[in-house]
Amino acid sequence: MQRLLKRQDFLFVRDGRKAHSATLSLQARRRSDDRPDASAKPRAGFTVTKKAGCAVERNRIRRRLREAVRLSGALFARDGYDYVIIGRRPALEASFATIVNELKTAFGRVHAERSGARRADRSADEAAR
């Protein structure tokens, strides 16, 4: 899986689908068709806020998340998508199996069909009921 490194790419993914868990948050967004690499392999970016701890702790969280994505991301990530994984403080103390399971669950949630989504063909009167 390729890496997201530019701020512009992180901001693009921010407006996509999201899934949250105790150890991480996953954001996913399909790349637009006008980009030359729209059908390319999935890309992932990693970030941890300063609230999660000092630099050593943040880097450890980031390394654990990168390894989890390396092991399970290839199975669940879809081509043409960008992902941002935001690490949280509990990822520092959680077992690695927990992180991998929560990542798998998050991938399932961001790619699940939305059952309660509003349909575009509904009129304003039907929506008001």
C-alpha cells in the first residue's frame, strides 16, 4: 500500500466516510476520476495528535498502526481509495490483536452500504413526513 504524505491529500480524505473505535479512527474517500492515478492501488496516511502523548509515544502508536495496515490493510483496502488512520492514546497500551481487529471492523464500516441514507428521488413533501 502506498503512503499519503501531502497535506492536500489528508484534507481531501477528511471529507469522506469515517469509522471510529477506541484505538483509532479511519477515514476513507474514493479518489476522483479526473486524477491520473484514480484506479491506482490504495494509499494510506497516518497521523497522531499531540494529545496522545510525547513524540516517542506518538511515533510508537504510528508504527503499530502502520504494521496493522501492512498485515490486514491489503485484504480490506480497495483500489482507488485513500485512507487516513488517526491513532488514539489507547493504541499505545492495547494488544496488537485488538488494533488489527478494530482496523478490520473500521474498514468494514467505511465500505458498508448506508442503509439510512436519504434517497435523492424523494420529494420535499415525503421527507417532511
